[in-house]
Amino acid sequence: MCSERVLLNKAARGCRDSLRRVYETHKDHLLTLARGLCGDRSMAEDVVHDVFVAFARGLPELRVKTNLKSYLSVSVCNRVRDLARAEIRRRRDPGRVDPGPADMVAPDIRVADAELTGRLRAALEHVPLDQREVLLLRAQAGLSFEEIARHQGISSNTARGRYRYGINKLRSLLNSEWER
């Protein structure tokens, strides 16, 4: 099995098989992360597609300082954040037309097959985006608080605090849901 670095070097030189292997290795994780952030499978697929297109285009100049999974996970978070900002701008100025996926209507929560998964996704929607990002980067991407802090430009204590507040918010939302 080729190392990540070898795959990246081959992909940067135009090897489609190497790029496909990178995609196949990381797509499921990134789709799960994107779905957790935006709550919509179709939008999550668009986000992952956008991230991989940008990744493929930038490969010759790309310098990954962490592992590729972390890099791509942060790219997904950044893309979702960009879409959220574009949606806010669109709502403020309804006459404005933004190009591309940012023009999409805010996503509805799709009911998951498993009741618990559906409730968790619904609860995640009510967790502030900055806390949700930390929760998902920690749980889905396996990043340390220091890595999350570095990628978000915050202190590791702030990352820990956002994680703690996010967990508490989830607990509160899920407990109130169970009490009904």
C-alpha cells in the first residue's frame, strides 16, 4: 500500500488512479462530517465534491502540513462555513443571486432510518456552528484539540470550551427530547 505522501505526489503529477484512491479512502468520512454540519445528504455530497475538485486543482502547489484526513476535514468545514455565510447574505438581500451551490435553499433535516441517529442529527442542528465543528472534527475526524485549534485559529482552551459547551447543548437537547 502506498503512503499518503506517495499518493499525493503521483496525483500531483497527473495520476488519476492515485487521485481516485485518495477520494475512495476519505469520501465516506467526509460525507459523514459534511452531513453532520449541514444536515442534508445532497448538500453534503455537493460540499465533498467541491472540496475534492478544489483539492485536485490545487494538488501541484499543495503542501499538507498535517495528515490528509485532517486537511480534507478542515476543508469540508470551511466549505460548509462559506455556504452558511452565503446563505446569510442571500437572506439579507433576497434579490441577490449567488452563483453555485450557495444559492441553495437552507437544508431540511431528513429523517434517518434509526430514530436515535435522527434525533442526534436534529439536536446537532441546534448546536452553534463553531461548537458543532469542534464536536465533529473531534468525533468524526479524530483531531486533537490542538489540531482543531490550529486549523480554526483559536487556542486549544477555546477548542476544549467549544467542545464542552457543544456536548452540554447536545445533552440538554436530547434530554428534553426524551422527556416528551
